[in-house]
Amino acid sequence: MTPSRPADTARPRHRRIATPLGLYLIAAEGAAVTGLWRQDQSRFPGPERLGPAAPSPDPLLDVAEQQLLAYLAGEREEFDLPLDLRGTAFQQEVWTLLRTIPRGSTTTYGQIARALGRPRAAQAVGAAVGANPLSIVVPCHRVVGSSGAITGYAGGIETKQALLLLEGALLA
């Protein structure tokens, strides 16, 4: 018996996407996007999380790809995708706050820690930000150091700068 399309999309699957910022990989499972990573970034997931390359067409990955490319072209300001963010309760709290940072703005790790009611947790916030599985969609690039310096980014500092320039948070 050949599996139906819904059974195929219930398992993890991925697609590679060439963008102006480099090669990205977007992953989905079921009806939700589970990850977006730059190909050469630190913390790149293993094959068990990615699953096989998705056959085309894949309606969810098609939409996710279109939205990512439109965002990077400056034609879209937000993402409208079903997401499945997997992490600890603390990571979930941090990722929820990341999604409230307005486009064109930045915040600091310390400000996020204070917003969580944990003013001494800036390093833990930094670890949670670094573990974000949905770069760009969950805008971890909008978090900077306490001095305003552009600090670590799993996709590379140049990528973080390019995203902040695109969004108007940095001047060229």
C-alpha cells in the first residue's frame, strides 16, 4: 500500500532554499514549520530532525519559501506560518518575547531577562536566543549586546547585520 500525502507530510521533511543571504534549510513536520537554519550556521540540526528532502510540491514548504524570499527582498514585513517551536519552558518564554520585538528595533539580552522577571538571567537568555530553531521567523537577530554592539549570531555576524539593515534597525 502506498502512503497517502498526509502520512508523508506527518514526518519531518526539509527543503534547501537559495537566498540573497546564502543557502537556508527550512524544516517542517505535519502542518507546521519546525526550523529555519542557514546552511553553515552553528547548531545546525542533525538528519533525524530534518528528515528527508521534501518532494515538490509541498504546500507548507512552498508557502514558507515564498514568504522567506519575499521577506529578504523587502516585500514582506512579517511571517504568517504555522510554527512548532520545540524547546524548554524557559526557551519558549524567550522565543515568545523575541516575536514581540518590532521590526526595525533591537533589544538586549538583559532587557529580555528583566522582562521575564529574571534580571540576572542575561546569559541564560543568550543561550535560549542562540538555540532558536527558527532564525529570521523568530527574530533573534534583533537582540544585541548591552552596549548596542552586534554580538553573536548562529548564522554569522554579517548575516545579522544584513538582516538589521534590511529592517531599518541599522543605517548603511
